[in-house]
Amino acid sequence: MKTTRLLDLTTAMVLLVYVVFSPPLVSGDQGRLVSMTLVRDAADLGAFCLDGSLPAYHLDRGFGAGSDNWLLQFEGGGWCNDIASCSDRAKTRRGSTRFMSKTVVFSGILSNNASLNPDFYNWNKVRLRYCDGASFAGDSQFGNGTSLLYFRGQRIWNAIILDLLPKGLANARKALLTGCSAGGLSTFLHCDTFTSYLPENASVKCMSDAGFFLDAIDVAANRTMRSFYTQLVSLQGIQKNLDPNCTNAFYPEPSLCFFPQYVLRFIKTPFFILNSAYDVFQFHHGLVPPSADQTGHWNRCKLNVTACNPHQLGALQGFRKDILGALMSFFRDSSGGGMFINSCFDHCQSALEETWLSPTSPRIHNKTIAEVVGDWYFGRDKEAKEIDCPYPCDQTCHNLIPASTTDFLASNAPGQNYRGTLGRSQADPNDLIW
Ligand SMILES: *[C@@H]1O[C@H](CO)[C@@H](O)[C@H](O)[C@H]1NC(C)=O
Ligand SMILES: *[C@@H]1O[C@H](CO)[C@@H](O)[C@H](O)[C@H]1NC(C)=O
Ligand SMILES: *[C@@H]1O[C@H](CO)[C@@H](O)[C@H](O)[C@H]1NC(C)=O
Ligand SMILES: *[C@@H]1O[C@H](CO)[C@@H](O)[C@H](O)[C@H]1NC(C)=O
Ligand SMILES: *[C@@H]1O[C@H](CO)[C@@H](O)[C@H](O)[C@H]1NC(C)=O
Ligand SMILES: *[C@@H]1O[C@H](CO)[C@@H](O)[C@H](O)[C@H]1NC(C)=O
Ligand SMILES: *[C@@H]1O[C@H](CO)[C@@H](O)[C@H](O)[C@H]1NC(C)=O
């Protein structure tokens, strides 16, 4: 299975939906453009993107009371698990800073506007660009004389931290490590080491957005995600960078520790899990990967939940139950933990103004994501753990695919949330996908 191809396919399908329905663009603050910093010292550390280019980040300086606080966000964008898909990726913005936009929009949790991001607006904020194809966790390379690929995500992570420490990170008072999708997964993998770089008296926490990739059984009864990650861990030399207590516990299948659900109980730093229970990426790649639906029975349902038959809806409800099951002990037992698991067909909700905090943003118990995350981070609520009722109960979703006709078609009705997050107010539509 080649991720790039799958992702492009899905992107194409999603874009098709977008073109057809073209929902109204959201007005308001478009976010701030922040320029790229290449990590010059990375070469000395052997920290390169897939193609050998230097890694990079974008830093927006904090101010006022936030000057000593730091928020780091891992960029997401799928993975490459074999030489062919990594070679393809090395020629794109997912594998090389050469092809990346040199500015990115900082919105949602990265916004510097107090009314759009009340708890973190004045922090130092960093977006770590993703160019290694393995959630910043590989350490290996491939060479055969004619082509060379660097699998150096772990070194990129270290190089960026070493670059930021003298810029003030070393004196952080508060810090939050976050990320979305493949970057959300990175937060599970790097949370405790992040803590180890910072002052002992700093308040350090981590939050994954859409990174809780489940060790799912797909609709053909295969563990497609598990096979995929096993190949990825092996190709990119990830195993040695996984939590050793976890890999010991999971011997002889240490690569399972790449899955959040298995490594979670070994993480000591306070953790927040933000995820849609019907995460669209996981729906399309974990529950119903193309390999599990070669006849195409799921094609319509995958693009329009309203078109799913009862059997398919049952599988989706089963997926939600499995996610909640995997989170149950965290929900019950983690004292410093938080969560927001809503029943939406979405993927990544913290980096966009309209899902992070807006009059129409997703809510559980009438609380926005920004509110629950802030309550958790600052200890304003000791039980910042929200779980939604099952689909189709939630009328506040920003679904990436049409779901529950009533709210999709009533998008312009007053008091209703508009649908079609595909029209989200971001500059680069590809960043909306995975
Ligand atoms: C902050 O966002 C609010 C709400 O969108 C907007 O009215 C205001 O102009 C923004 N402030 C700045 C400084 O951009
Ligand atoms: C090296 O690997 C690349 C990527 O798989 C392949 O295209 C190329 O043919 C290989 N070269 C040799 C000499 O095997
Ligand atoms: C941590 O300790 C250092 C050195 O004593 C001090 O300067 C700093 O203010 C402390 N930070 C916090 C968050 O208390
Ligand atoms: C999935 O499982 C079916 C049987 O349930 C098997 O025939 C098929 O080869 C498997 N496909 C993959 C991609 O593992
Ligand atoms: C592994 O577990 C031991 C005992 O609980 C603990 O002291 C140690 O810090 C853990 N190591 C890591 C890398 O988490
Ligand atoms: C979704 O499917 C339903 C049921 O088949 C159909 O009525 C509706 O028009 C579809 N919506 C879109 C946006 O394709
Ligand atoms: C939900 O919260 C908003 C403020 O964010 C408040 O105005 C509204 O009355 C609340 N609605 C309910 C049903 O509690």
C-alpha cells in the first residue's frame, strides 16, 4: 500500500465534493502569515528531509505575559512506508523544504488574536515542517548508488529543539507540544522527551489533534493500519526511538508502540486527546481502506455518510466504540489528562479558526474545543474530558463529507452551523486534508 497514492486519491475525491458543493467561505480573520526558518545546524546533526534538504520551522514570537511560554506544533501529512512512496514524496512539499511554501498561515491554536485564541495567543508559537514521512521518528537511510533517501525524522526533531532552546525555549515557563494527524501522532511519540529538554519547574503538556490512529480491524477483517505501521517502523528505523518501557512490554511486537493506544499509558506528561470519533482519514484508510473494499461497495458511503446503508453505519458505530474502548482507561484513570472526542466526520480541528473557536465551532456540552483545551491546560477544570453522543446527534460538526442531511442541507438556516468545512478559510487547501 502506497500512502501517497491513497492520499492523492482521497484528496481528489474530497476536492470533487468541494467543487460540486462549494460551500460559502467563512469570513473573518484569515490568520497571520509566518515565514520559514531553515535549521542551518541540522546538517551537522545529519538531520535532513527525505531528499537531503534542510529541515525548517516557522516561529511567531510571543509577547507580553506569553513571552516565556512556548507552543510547538508538528505539521501532519501522512507517511511513506516503502522506497517507492518515499522517493515520490521526496519530490514534493511533503518530503523536501525545497518544494514547501515559505510562509504558512497561523490560525486556530496558532492565532495571535486574543479573541480567537484566548489562552495561547501571546505565546511563542512554532510550526515544525514535516518532511521525513515518519512522524518525526525515523532514523535510517536508503542508498543504492543511484538514489539516496534520508529517514531522519528523529534527528530533525532534535535539531529543531536544539535550535529553539537558545531562542528562549530553554527558559520556558509553560509549554504545549501539539500537532495534527501524522503530527498528532508525533506528540505521543515525543511528549516525554520534550519535557526532558525543558526546565524542571516548567509546566509542560501535550495535545494530539486527530493523531489517535487506532489499531483497527478493517471491514475485510484485516489489520491494515498495523501492517502499514509495521512496514513504516522497519523501513525508517523507528523502533529504537519508541518508548523503551512500551517496547519491552510489547515484545515481540515492539512496533505496536507506534500506536497511541499502546504507548499512552507509558507517557508521564499530562496529555490531551482531541479526535473525531469518526475521523475521516481513519474511516478511509483504517476502517475501509481500498484493499478492503475492492468491489467499491463503500464508495458512496465514504463520500457521503447519508448514503451509507445500515450495515455500513453499524461499522462506523463500531469504529467509534473501538476508539472509546481504547481510551477508556485514559478516560477513567489519567489524572492530568483531558479529551474531546466528538462525533463528527472531520480530521484536524485545532488549527482552523472555525473549528477551534468561533460562534459556530464544534461543541460538546456547549463547550468549544478551545475552551476545553484551555480549561485542561490551565487546570480550570479538573475533569476536562468530553465525549460526544453517537452520530447523528451532534449538530455542531464541521464535517469534511456530507453527513446527516438535516444539518447539511440546512446550512444557511439561521442558528445552524454551516457545513462543508472544505471551504475553510485557509490558504492552502491541501493542508486541510491530511
Ligand atoms: C481579532 O479577531 C476579531 C474577530 O474575528 C476581529 O474582529 C479583530 O479585528 C481581530 N483583531 C486583529 C488585531 O486582527
Ligand atoms: C535505486 O532505487 C531507486 C528507487 O527505488 C530505483 O528507481 C533505482 O532503479 C535503483 N537503482 C539501482 C541501481 O538499483
Ligand atoms: C524556574 O526556576 C528558575 C530558576 O530558579 C526561575 O528563574 C524561574 O522563574 C522558574 N520558573 C517557573 C515557571 O517557576
Ligand atoms: C484481507 O483479508 C482477506 C480475507 O479476509 C484476504 O483475502 C486479503 O488478502 C486481505 N487483504 C490484505 C490487503 O491483507
Ligand atoms: C520506564 O519505567 C521506569 C519504571 O516505571 C521509569 O523509572 C522510567 O523512567 C521509565 N522510562 C522511560 C523511558 O519512560
Ligand atoms: C448524500 O446521499 C443522500 C442519500 O443517498 C442523498 O439524498 C444526498 O443528495 C447526498 N448528498 C450529497 C451532498 O451528495
Ligand atoms: C452555550 O454557550 C454560549 C456561550 O458560549 C451561551 O451563550 C449559550 O447560552 C449556551 N447555550 C446553552 C444551551 O447553554
